[in-house]
Amino acid sequence: MYSIGQLVSCFELTAELGRGGWGIVYAARHVHLGTAHALKIVHAHERTVRLRALREARIQARLLHPQVLRATDAFERDQQVIIVFDLVEGPTLAHRLGQGPLTLVEAEAIAAALAGGVAFLHHRRIVHRDIKPSNILLEPDLAPPVCRLGDFGIARDLDEPDAVEITEPDAVVGTPRYMAPERLRGRRGVDPSLDVYSLGCVLYEVFTGHRPFPDGDLAHQASLREDESYVAPRARRPEIDPWVDRTLQACMRGDPRRRLPDAQVLVEVLAGRIDPGRWARGSKARMERGITLPPLGDAPLTTQPLSPGGPVTPSSQR
Ligand SMILES: Nc1ncnc2c1ncn2[C@@H]1O[C@H](COP(=O)(O)OP(=O)(O)O)[C@@H](O)[C@H]1O
Ligand SMILES: [Mg+2]
């Protein structure tokens, strides 16, 4: 419906970048400023779709973090919501994973960066709910890679009161392949540990080059995840650091009470400041209080992280 070269407000469309469930994403150039952008054009015939798109724009406009894709504008036109993002020239992580295995240095950089970006979301009480390789964009030609998380289409602001009404028409929204078992089972609660689970699955693939679970029907996928029936990362690739192996497994625990509670904790674990085994037996206190991190120092570290390269430093903190 749009053609390349067409003007949409002040933006000239230069290429089609992707198509998804809600609309089409184009590369575009601001005709006055000369800046490069991505325009996500959402067909918003239904009120819920319109509200959801505007919420996506609002959330991404206020999250300023190097690992989070920024929205700079949003407007409505002919029953469409048009969201303007910074343009990321590189491939998606999905595309990169399809080209062959990443080095462990690359994998560690992506792990630290993604964990840092999602920790920022969780700190701002946003749960993304759709973390997957096609929603992660890589800046081109940078070594180690720099990634940016996008597509907040089904993200939830834990403080926004109308959130349930506009995101829950479907029983299961998001992508089953990277989804926590409790969501596959249709549990409605929103908790940052959902994102931790998805991050675990994505990083498993980043480190090993394999997906942890085969695709299949939702109930079967849920059982595989609840049983934690995947090949341990180090069994796939023995050079993976034991600390990383334990960290990925702590993200992918089937029982959310035994999983790392949020990405802020994941950053601490990757940096070697918290033992990933801390939540292994579950925490009654955490169940009662939500995601609160237990006081530091009550579980001494037993393993040194990431030798010989040293701890992963979140690149988001540069
Ligand atoms: N800012 C951007 N820069 C470059 N490519 C983008 C950008 N935003 C989205 N894309 C491309 O468009 C695709 C779909 O965008 P996404 O926001 O994930 O929409 P959907 O909700 O349709 O999945 C992405 O997988 C990516 O290939
Ligand atoms: Mg997407």
C-alpha cells in the first residue's frame, strides 16, 4: 500500500525492512534533517490494535538505553499508527544465528548487552514478553556485536492500569519457541522472570548454535520446559564456561520460583557477583514478596566466573 520513494509526513520511504503480525516496517529518511529511521506502519482498524501500537510507541519513546531501540515519534494517519524508530542497519540476531555459530567472545558480549538492556526495562517495571532473535537488532560490522532490543508490541508496563484490557484478547501472545512454560500453560500473571526465561532460550542458542527445545504443540512444549529436558549448554559446546552454563540453566528453570527473578539479577550473575545457584531450591520469601532480590552476602560465591577471560562486563554500562 506504500511504495518506495513515497513521502509519509516528513519521511521518505527508502526500503522495506520487515513484515510482522501488525504491519510493515520501512527504512526512511527525514527529508529535512537527513536522518535515517525505521517507520513501523500498523493497520489500526480496531481500537485495541490502535491502543496497543500507541502504547508500544510510548514505552519505547521513554526507554533511553543503548541496548533498547528508541522510538522518536508516533502519529496517526488513515486508520494507521505510524511509529518512528532509530534505524539499525545491521541484521537481526535471527539472521545472524542463521549464518553459523558465534564465537564465545561474541556470545558473551551479546549476553552482557542483552542482560543489561533487559535489566534496564525491569528496573523501569516494563516486561517485554516477546524477547526472541527476530526482535533483536545488531549494529552492523561491530566486533564484538552491539545489539538493540525492539518490538515492544506486547510489552507490559506493570504500573499501567489498563494493560490487561488491551493485550489479552488472545490466550497466548508472543512466540512459543522462546516462551516460559507458565505462559504456555496460559497463566496470566506478568512477571519479569518471563523475560529471563526467554533470554535464557535466546542465549542458549547464541552460545551453542542450537535451540534448547524442538517446536511442537503448546502442551508438549510446556512439559519439556517444566521438565528442563534440554541438553546442557556445555554438553553441546564444552568450551562454554561452567559459570555461563549454570547461568543459562538458572534462567531456564521450569519453575519460575527457582528461576533468576529478573534481568537485574542476571547482570549480577553474569558479572560473577551472585551465584546462579542461589534460587535453585526456590524461595518462599520471593513467592510472597514478588521479585525482590535477597540481601547480598547470604550466599557466598563458590565458583569463579568466566576464567580466563574475566567476568562479562555489561556493555550497556559503557
Ligand atoms: N529500527 C529498525 N531498524 C531496522 N530494522 C528494523 C527496525 N525495526 C524493525 N525492523 C525490522 O522489521 C522486523 C519487524 O519489526 P518488529 O518491530 O519486530 O515488528 P513485528 O511486531 O511486526 O514483529 C524486524 O524483525 C526487523 O527485521
Ligand atoms: Mg517482531
